[in-house]
Amino acid sequence: MRAVVLVEGFSDRVALETLAARRGRDLGTEGVAVVALRGAGNIRSALGRYGPQGLGVRLAGLCDAGEEGDFGRALAQAGLGSRLGRPEMERLGFFVCVQDLEDELIRALGVAAVEDVVAEQGELRSFRTLQKQPAQRSWTTEAQLRRFLGTHSGRKARYAEALVQALDLERVPRPLDLVLERVS
């Protein structure tokens, strides 16, 4: 293993592996492991395992905006810098999704294309039901889609693959593009 990409969850891993495959890359053959942390709180132990005090492999990562501070502090504690803001984290190969992976993919594809994917997955009726719920009516369609993608176990990962498959490779969200470039 020559490089490790640390991501918060399984859906992030699926998205990156799917994108790499669409670009003709086999990360395993390249010696790149995408490790799902099963929650951002596990970043410290992962950095200890794979970082300079552990295996010392090349590191990269992807996190949601809400976890940016945790990732920055963990990188600093691992000896990779101090007072790490987003620019410093990016220089280390760690990239932040504007809100989260789902938000990045929805913006890259657009609402209509995401609804097409939901329809292809046979879940458009379920999505329309969610949209009619009183608590959801005032939300934007983008927010409703993000909510929908996170409502059932396994849905995020399934849609991570389907949405990345639907992406125009010229419109890949910046954090996904850069994290894979980092481990090229």
C-alpha cells in the first residue's frame, strides 16, 4: 500500500472508487486504499495508524464541512502542521465538501438529473411522498433530495454509486477530483 484516502463513511468510499473506475483507474492495483472511518471522530486513530507515526504512507482525505475542524485538529495532532485551515489542509491532500458528498453530487448533476436517477432506482414515488410532508414543504428541492438520500440504511452508498455513474466527467465536484488527483 502506497497511499491511503481517509473518508468519513462508506458512501464516500463508494463514490471515490466508482469515480476512479469511470476514469479507468484501479485503486487497489495502484496501491491506494480508500478507508471509510465510520465517522469523522475516528480520524485521529486512522492518522495514527497510517500517518507519519504509523505506516507513513501518502495520505489524502475527504470530509464534510461540519467535520473540517475535527480533521484539521487531528492533522495538527498527528504532526502534519498547526492552525490548519482549509488551504493548509488542501496542501496536505485533505479536501472539504461544501456541505457533504450528497450536496456536492446534487449540485454537480442538477436537480432534474438527480430526480432522474431517483426514478431509475424506482424511488421517485417515495421521494414525492417525502416532499409532501409538512416539515419538508418549505425546503428547497436540493435540501429535500439530501434528506431523502439519508433516510434509509444503505441508501447513501447506493446513490453515491448511481449519482457518480450519472456524472459528466467534466463536472466532477472539486473535492472528489482533487483527492483522487492527490493519489495519482
